[in-house]
Amino acid sequence: MTAARKKGHKGGRPEMLSRNIEITSFRASVRIHAVHRRGEEPEIESGPWLELRGTLDEPVKGVRDVILSLYPRDKMEVASAGAIIGMKPMEVVLTWTHTEFDRVWALALSGQMKFAHLYFTTPRYRTGLVVSASFSSEREE
């Protein structure tokens, strides 16, 4: 029996988890900065950032606290909705198109963003992929 099988890893397809999150607070910001890369013309980059804090309905590897960082991108070049980049607390980064981000931004600023739902791979070495994310004013069943 291989070491991976002994530890419960089934090989091939990663184990998936689904969790509801109760949003407890948020922080919205808009940033601007000058960028000058060698050999290129200087440019100004700006963008909004939304940070949500909450509590998982069931712990993941003993962790219940979660920080969700959301921001828009011009091009969506990855095959996932986001990534888990750390644990204790669980840190999740989600990228959106500008149009979809504006909808999430409006939901947060209007005070209607109460819950989130994530579907993701079981974190290994404090990282994982988020397959889907949703936000709403009511808990998903």
C-alpha cells in the first residue's frame, strides 16, 4: 500500500468540501498606484478590494474563522473561482470579472451580504482550489 493510500488520499480526484459561511464584517477599499516596469511606459493602476470576515458552519482542519478577499480582473485566465492561500484563519482569494464584482460590491455595501457558500478542494499544505462561491442575503439550504 502506498503512503498516499495509508493517509487516506484516494489519488486522482481531490476530496471536495462544501461550507456555508456567516459573514460577520466587511471592509471595502479602492486603491491606486503608479507602475513603471523596465522598458515599458509608466501607467496608473487602480482597483477595488473587498474583504469579508466570517465563520464557517463546520470547521475545516479545526478552523472556523475565514477571511474572503475579493477583487476584479480584466481577464479571467484560471480554471478556478479562487484559491485557499492559508489557514488559521482560513484565507480565501476570489477573482471576478468587473461586472460580477460590482454586483458583489453592491450587495456588501447595501448590508444585504449575510452568507456565503464555498465548494473547494480539501486544503493540503494550507492551500486548495475554490470551484464555486456564492453570496446571498439568506443561508443556502
